[in-house]
Amino acid sequence: MAYPTLTDNPGAIELAEAMRRGEMSPLDAVEAAIARIERLDAHINAVVVTDFDRARDRAKAMTDDSSARERPLFGVPMTIKESFDIEGLPTSWGHEAYADNLASRDSRVVSQLKAAGTIFLGKTNVPPDLADWQSNNPVYGRTNNPHDHERSPGGSSGGSAAAIASGMVPCEYGTDIGGSVRVPAHFCGVWGHKTSWGLISKQGHDHPSMSGGDAHDGALSIAGPLARNAADLRLLLQLTQTVPLRRMEKTLRECRILLLTEHPSCPTDTSVQAPIEAAAATLERAGVTIDRKSELLPDLARQQTEYMRMLNVAMARGMPGPNGERASATDWFDMLDAQTRNENAWHTLLDNYDFVLAPPAPVLAVPHRDGRVFDGTMTINGAEQPGGAALCWAGLATYPNLPATVLPVGESGGLPCGLQVISRRWADLDCIAAAEAIGTIIHG
């Protein structure tokens, strides 16, 4: 099954290997990426903070350093979500008041990736406070979906996914609390991984209103990679993980898989459901066994209610929520208890299933709009639905702190459609491996 692709540029691993073979230098790779950004970004507006001069200097130094060739991502140019600190570059989270807020040091993820040999060209666009499925703000303007410039690339890591999908850079790093890695991957037709909560350090990923940095790792929120293939996604994860990860030794045909395409909190548009069902049919013809219901599945409507409550409190950081009320400490501990009950229910389910497959969102890339997607309505199968209800598929893995890999599986009307592959906590590498096997079967 085909899905729309916009670039045949090499991935990160392939590019690093080409440089190790001497087919190009890091400076060649950096100059080529800069040229692509300068050519493409006038129409997409993904890379909103550039650092080209320092990137060239680092590439020249790396070319002359023979030991650098042993680094796994030797000379690979990349960008990163604007909300991650890079020393000397602004971190505004889309707010004009913080447009000149220059970071004094690199975030942990940036440091880890630099140590692995990457060269940062700049930072990619986000919505204010990372709180929308669009990437539009008063500092940097609006990012367009590379497949259709009248549509959103997703959010909040929308600039990240757009930069990869259009061919500007081979890989990126984003964050996710409400689908902010998975939805852009789905909207733009690239790969993304929502990590198990706590796997990746978010040091240096702090709201600019917080003096001093070094904030706690917020509830539900994770950092995770985006790429154009599974191998790059896996390597990015391994270079940044802080917890040892196990690997399952099963083939996809040996796994028990549960497919979900309907959610009680929000309908799924046929433009999403059809490609996913077609992909499932292809898997079944290849000998993969897929169930479509289970009595072990947690109460998804209740999960969505509890997730939205916790999400709103976490995003507000104790300030009054949408209902004007402020959560007490007792309320928060009650939420943590409810989350633990949900985690345990998913643990029971995943003792019986290796993977759960589901849409990353109930719609494909949404048209641009004024205001947040979540504050209005969303057209699904011809009817208007509350925008916030569309978060149900994101919350499926976010609320119980589970990993989920998104891969592109098909298209509708020229727009890509993704599928998320969910498993037990700390089974991140298994999710990526299963997604890779699914992609191989579907796309050949």
C-alpha cells in the first residue's frame, strides 16, 4: 500500500555511512541541508531558528577530526523542536515576550545527540505553550504541511515533522503529551516514537517563564524522536535513553495483536479508518493474527475523561483550568491513583497481547484555522465533533505511560495516514521493531 512521500533523500544512518566512506564531508552534508532549507522553507516555514554559521564551523572541525568518524551519527545535520534549549539560541515556546530568551546551555538531548556526531542547523516551529495540533505562533508564524500547504503539519512538533517530510533534514526530536510527536508524524507521513514516560531526559526543556530551568519532568509529557525510517528512530532512541530496554524475541506472526479503530469518546473518520483497515487486511493475508475486541480492554470512555482532567491540570501547572477551578493537592493525588489503576488495567491487557494497533488521531491533516484545534470543532464523517475529543487516540498511550511508534501505512486524498503501535512500558524497542515489520509487510 503506497503513501505519499516527498523526498528520497537518505536517512541519518545512511548519510553518516556515506560520510564515513568519504563520499562526502560533513561540510558537504551541512551545505546541502542548508540549501534545501533555504529553497523549501519559504513555502513551509518549518525551520524558524537558524544556526547555519556555527553548523558550518562544527562541520569543518569534524571533517578534520579523524576520531569523529566513529560517532554513530557522524556529520549528520538535523534540527530540533524550538522548545529544546540550544546554547545561544532563543527558546520562546511561541511567545513574543520570550522571543529574545537565549539559552545559556544545551538541553540534555541536544548534548547527547551532539556527542553522537550530529550537527544542529537550527530549531523548528511550535504552537504557543506546545498546546495545539497546529504550529502557528506570533513569533514565527505558521508552518504548512508539506503535502498540502493549506493544512497543518500537526503540533506541537509540527515543524519537526514538516522538516523531515519535505527532505530538509533526516531526523528530529520532539515532545508529546497530547500526540505532539505522533500526530505530526501521522499528518506528514513520517515515523515518530512516543517514549515510555521517564525514558528520555527533558532537562533543558522548560517553559521560558520558569527562572533557572531544571524543572521536574512533567506528568504525562515525554521526549521522543522523529525520522523517515525505523532504523533511524531506533538509533535516536538508543542514543538518548536513560533506562536499559529489553527486546522481545518474537516475529510479528508469533505476536498477539489487538486492533482498535473505534473509540467511545470520538468517531474515527473514514479517511483514517479505511487505510488502517486495508493495512490490517494486508497483515492478515501475510499470516499475522489480529483481534478486534477484548474484554480486557480498559474502559476507554473513563480513561479519556481521566486523561483530559490530568492533562489540563498538568498543562496549567496548578493554575485554574478550563472550568475556572484550581485543582488541590488532594485532587492531584486522586488523579495519580486513577492513573495507576488505568496503568494496571493496561498491564493486564498487555500480558495477553504483545501490541495494540490504533489510529494516531481520528482525522488526517486538518485545514489551517484561527485559534486552537481543541477550542473549536472538528469535522469527522461530515459531522462536527468537539475538538478536544480528538485527543482520545493520543491519550490511549499517554495516560498509562506506554510507548507507541507511528509509521505511515497509507493515504486518503493525497494525505498520509499513520498507525500507532503500542506496547507495555519500557517495550519501546519492541514497538519500533513491530512497526518496522508492519511497514515491510505493507510496503514491501
